[in-house]
Amino acid sequence: MSNEEERRPDGEAPREEDARTEASDLASEPTEVGGSEDPGVVPELDDEAFEEAPEADPEEEVELAREEIIAEREEIIALAAELETARRERDAYLDDMRRMKAEMENARKRMERDRVRLVQSASEGLVRELLPVLDNLDRALAAEGDVREGVRATREGLVSVLAGQGLAPVDSDGESFDPAVHEAVMGQPSDEHEEDTIIQTLERGYTLNGRAIRPAKVIVAKQV
């Protein structure tokens, strides 16, 4: 008991100031932590806490490295096989493309030869059919006297041959002007014909298989 408590009469409650003083004294007393009286000092550890870790087994490390090398080697072999397969597929595709290109070129050349042969054959057939007409002209020129009938007969033969090839004359005189088959050389005022009626044909026109190959040159009527 403190001196103040001894002097305090019996039954008198301790004063508030005395209570604060005792609490301050208790707080200032050192507290033992880990057996050390100074709370700011870290206790030293024994050397046993720093025992060295066990060393790794060299043989185990070698085995792990060997397994990694084997795995990488197998992966490289697999990638090389995939690359070789891709190269073979590429070469096969290139060969197919070259073959197809060659076949297309051969087909084009064959079609061109057939076209030329067809044109030559058609021309040959037409020339063969015109040879008799040429013979008739030669005979008409060699004949004495009026050759009008001979020339008329030759013309009829020529028209017959060309008609067999699809040639047809364009109707013109008295027809309405058609720009698809007629070519108006000039217009002539006329009270007897309707506007754009063909009055005269200067040069006969022809169609081949329904398509105009030469328009007829005509004179058309114009209203006065």
C-alpha cells in the first residue's frame, strides 16, 4: 500500500488523481515478450533455425533434363513430319494446277484448229459451188453474139448458190424505210408517196441467215 493510502482515513474513497497515477505507473512498467524485458529488441534465433536445405540429387536432375530433351526432340520430329506432309500436298496441288493449265491450253488450241478447219471447210464448200458459175461466165464470154441470156443464166445460178448459204436480198422499193436494213442516201420530195417510203433502190442490200450484212442504199420520199 502506498504512503497516501496509509495516510488516507478509513473508509475514504481514493481520489481520481490517485487512480490516474496508478494507471500510468502500470502502463510504464516493461512487459515481458518472449522472455525479453526490452520490447524493441528482436530475440536472437538459434543456429538450428538456419539449417541448410538438403541438396538436390544430381542423378535426378540429369534424368529430368534428359526427359525434357527427349520431349523437345519428339516435338521437333512431329513438326518436321507435318512440314513434309504440307510440302507434299503443296507439290501435288501445283502439279494438278500445271496439268489443268496444260489441258486447258491444249483444249483452246484444239478448238482454234477446229474453228479454222470449219471455216476452211465452209469456204471450200462455197468455192466448189461457185465453180460452175465461173464456168458459165467463161462460156458466156467465149460465145459469139448477144451474151445477155448467158449472163442472166449465170446470175441465176450464182443467186441459187448463195441462197443455199442463207443469203437473201432486202426488199426495198415501195417499202417503209427501216434503218436496220436500209441506208438513206437522199430524200426526195414527193406527193405520191408517204413520208419515208422508199422510192428507188440504188444498190441492193442483203441479209445472211436473217442478219443484215449490207444495207440497201435507197432514196426515200419526203413531204413537200
